[in-house]
Amino acid sequence: MPKLVGLSPRLLTEDGVEKQFVNTRYLEPLNKRGLNTLMLTLENPNLEKILMLCDAFLITGGTDVDPKCYNETNEGLSKNVDSRLDEVDKLIVEHAVRYKKPLLGICRGHQSINVFLGGTLHQDLGDLNKDHKSIRNNHYVNVTKNSFINLEGTINVNSYHHQAIKDLAKDLTILGIHNDSTIELVVHKTLPIFAVQWHPEVNSDSLVSKVIFDKFAELIK
């Protein structure tokens, strides 16, 4: 049977109408690898049953996780939080852990996985923002030699975030960090779960992005 990947939704409002969406950039590299895709919309009355239909999950980039999810107060640094998005991300993470299903997190997804496994976030990188926001390329991540993914040494990626992992969840291992020690690539110690802080879908045909999506497809198949 064809494999099915469930993706977290994101929100926008146009002319007063709220819309849920998944950026096509996330879908194309999955479809190219023979994977079917499904957007996991908000406030389904029986979301767990829908999650059971999925073989794997991708938590996409987006707005900030509410700091209350990691026992902190939002003093205005965390932007555009929405408890419905947090709930879907949380349910995805918990389901993937419970049923040992592959899960990839990208940007916000990277942060969500850490939070819902018990970690915390820097609500804003402050003076470091200039090195992480709106960087199209030449953002360098140092990847430790590892047996999980075929990345090693210094890789060149993009960067579009103002928050980052602070306290790492105990079940995650760091594989990649920026020169300023920002955590950029993590993998679960025992489960097929990994996450990146950058956006591989922006240029999914780059060598690094191909490695990311190939590994995800390998875990699924």
C-alpha cells in the first residue's frame, strides 16, 4: 500500500476569513519520493483516528509555540501563538512516539518536537537574530559524524527563525549546531524522529535537502 504522511497545518487570514494550509514546498519532495500526503486540519473531533491512518508525519514551519507549553510566560517575545496549532503538533509528537512512527520536524516543527518531548526554547535570540533571520544561504551548520544521516562536517543552509532550542529534551541527541551554539539538527535516541531548524523544502533539490528528504523516505519505507 502507498505510504501516507500527515502534515501539520498552518494558518492565515484573508479578508477576515481564516484559512488552513500546507505550503506546496513541503509536499513536492514527499510526492517525488512516492509518498502520499494529508493535511491534519485543526479541531478534528477524533484526530487520533486520523493519525492512525498515517504512516509518518511532518511538522512544518510556522509561528511560535506558546511558552506555556514549556512552563514559561509569554512576555511578548513569542509571536502569533495559537493553542490549536500547539495541540495538533503535540498530538502528532505523542502519537509518533507511542507508535514508533517516523517524524520529521522543520523549523517550528524542530522546536515543537523538542518542546513536546520535554525541552524548552529561547523565546527570542536577541542580538543573534541577525545571524538567523531571513538568511537565504551561507548559514553554516557543523554536523557531527554520525551513523544516522549522511551529513558530516560543515553544511551550508538557510535560516528563517528567531527562536531556538534552549534546554534539549532528554530523548534527543544533537547532531548539528551553528557556530554560535544554536542547535540546528537533532535526532531521537531510539525512535525514527529527527528535526532541522532550517528549511530544506525551500530548495529541495540541493544536496543537503535531498539527504534530509531521502532519509525521511527511507525511514518510512
